[in-house]
Amino acid sequence: MTDQEGANAVPHPYSGKLIIVEGIDGSGKSTQLLLLHKWLESKGHKVFFTEWNSSDLVKDTTKRGKKTKSLTPTTFSLLHATDFASRLYHQILPPLKAGMLVLADRYMYTAFARDVVRGVSRDWVRKMYDFAIKPDMAFYYKVPIEVAISRLLRGTRGQFKYYEAGMDMNLSPDVTESFRLFQTQILAEYDKIVDEFGLLTMDATQDIETQQEYMRTLVEEALRGYKPRRGTYGRRTLFWRRFDVPKSE
Amino acid sequence: MVDARYFGDGLTYLNPSDLKGKLIAVEGTDGVGRSTHIEMLQEWLEVQGYGVITTGWTRSNLMSKTIEMAKAGNILDRWSLSLLYATDFADRLEHQIIPALRSGFVVLADRYIYTAFARDFVRSGDRKWIRDVFGFALIPDLVCYLRIDVETLALRVIETTGMNYWESGMDLRLGTDLYDSFKKYQSLLIEEFDKMAEEFHFNVVDARKSPEEIQEELRGHILPVLQNHKRTAGVEHVPV
């Protein structure tokens, strides 16, 4: 491992496919991934879905850190890497090795953008994620900041998330203004990442259907030659549950 | 810590140059007597008038509960385990160690990053990643390594706390029972500590000696570091 490039820079050796989406809150990336998920399932694929910052272990800790306002840029970054490592090992790798499709809502590029804006070293965070595997397809949903804000304000969510708005960084007491300042920096960081890692930039200002049609075209092309693998034709949605992190009491 | 330095890519938002205190790490494998000696060192230093704080592995406010929970699950992979330790360490570094050093305290660290290096290496065979991850750590002014052989260690642990799952490295399946696993795991750790002792110039103390002798040796290593510290405080007017 010492002299070669990190695992996150070379194609993975597994027979499954990993498709990820990136973008700021309000870019519509989760909607697009959901629609892709539906479509892939309708075509008979068995699809596994995983999202950023979702293990109970890390959720509880971030909550505790928020309550006591004790998270620093470094501990914030490390916690998310821990969560990612755990999901990679327990949720992403087994289906990939078994030759299945895995969809991830946000991937290591989220950390590269967000943690660097929070103030950690660009090199350090990349080296830390050296264990990650390179996705087969990575979409970046690019959106102007004002579009994202207006979507979030009139959307179903109705408010900004604390960390997404960078409220821990004391940029502005006003949550919308804080979101604007923080996410504008993140957008600039994403622009660099797109070039560095070759993400596919999607125009997230277009209609949902138009974007989805284009995404499906690209995925269909990428999956040409991929043979879907299924162990069973029955519905066994709980199969991977046994690899989950146990819930806290 | 006059020329405080980071181990690798440091905390870009924190300048370590104004850290007046001294950072002293005591390393060594499980059950070797680190905590006992640190307690005695603290007492000794405080009697001499030094402000002392101690900091221990997995004792951060942020992470101690999380790590307990994770260990109870027994399902940790190599990366998560090491990253949990790193998070705990970072929390203590930024909230305890650096503020204390800034105020001129002597910080006694019960284990330091080298413990994480040894544990990760034993699980992965790779030294680079874990060292990159801990790039934000401060290089200590002094590292004392309590060295013991695995035979003596096994006896000592059985006589005192008993062997547990993690200290025996049971997640690695190195042996069929706790005892075999403990010995194999701990000898791998000791082997790696020995290598690091040369690489990072640890002060090696033979932990098989009597507690009094060990304490004496530790104090002998620490004194020059503190005196050096006092001298540098008034060094400006001394002609070369």
C-alpha cells in the first residue's frame, strides 16, 4: 500500500457497481437517486441504498457534540469518516462483492468539500479516505446557491439543517444567510473536486424529469455488459439487516 | 514545547507555537502499569510545583460512550476502530491537551498515538494510513515506553485484572482461546512497539523491574525535559 496510489483512485475489482450522487442540500440529488432506484428495481435489479452520516453510532455522537458545541473541524471530519468506514465495510462492500448494485447518497467527496471549508487540511482528509473505493459512476448535481435556498425554503423540509447551514461556524446568526455563506464556499470546493476526481456534472436547474431521463441514459450506457445477479426471486428485503450496527438501548 | 510540531498534516486552524507546557507520553502495552506510574508522576510533579493534567486513551467527553457502545457490538472493522480512536484523541487534543499546554501545564498522556499505530498495524500490516490519519497530532516532548516481555505480562494480567476480549485481540482470531490469543496479540504489539521505539526514539524503561526502580527511571527521563523548559524561558539574554 505504501507506494501505490490509494484505493480511492483506482477502479475497484468487484463485480457489482457503485453509483453515487453528490451536491449541496437543495440540489435535488436525493430525488434523482430515488427515481433512479425505482427505475433500476423496475428493471429487475436488486439495489442497495446507503446515505451519508446514517449510522446510529455516529448520529448519537454528532448530536451530543452539537448539544455541547464541542465538535471541532477535525473531530467533525473524523466522525464522518468513521461512519463512512463502517458503512463501507458493512453495507457497501458485501453487495458489491456479490455483484449487486449499490446507490450512495453522498460519498467521500462530501467530506472533501465540507470538511475543507470547515478548516481541515485538504491533503489530510484525502489521505484519511484512502481506504474508500472509487465509485463506478459519480454524479455531481450542480446548482446555483439561490436556487438551492429557494427550493429548501418552499420545499417539504421548510428549514435548514444545523450543520448544513454551517451554524457551528458562527458565520451569521441568521440561518439562511449562514447557509448561503457556507454552501457558497462548498460549491467552490466541489468545482475543484469535479476536475480532480472526474465527477459527472449534471445541470440541477433543469426539470426533474429531464434530469432523470439524462441520468438514466448515462447509467444504462454504463451498465451495458453488466449482468445482474440475484440470489432469490422472493422478496427478502431484510437480508442485509444482520450486518447492521446494533441500535443503542 | 518551544518548537511544537505536528506529526503530519497538522491542525491548519491552530498555531502550536505558543504552547508553553510540556507533553509527556507514557506508552506500553495493556497491563504494563502505565496508569499507576502516571499517578505517581503526577504526585511527584505537583509536589515540586508543576501544574499537571493527565489524559488517557478513550477518555474524551465526546467519544468514551460511543467507543464503549461500538466495542460492545464486536463488529468493528479495522478502519472504524482506528477512526474512533482518532476522533477520541482529536477531541482530547483540542479540548484538553492544547489548552493545558498553552497555560503552561505538564500534560501526562496515558498512551499516545503510537498505541493506535501498533494496534492498526497488527490488524492491517500497513503503517502509512494510520500515520496519515494522526497527522494532526502534536509530537510529544518525551515518550517513555514501558517495555515488558509477553510471558511476564501474561502472568501479571492474570494476577490482576484478568484477560479481556479486546486486550486479547479476539477480533483477530489469532488463537483458539483467550490465553493463546492474548499472547499472540500482545507479542505482535510489543514487536511493533519495539520497532517504533527505535524509529521515534522512545526512552525505554524495563517494566519488569520493581515499581520504585521504574518510577526512578521515569523521573530521570522527565527531569531534563522540565529543566530544559525552565532554561529556555530565560534564554533570551544569554550570550552565545
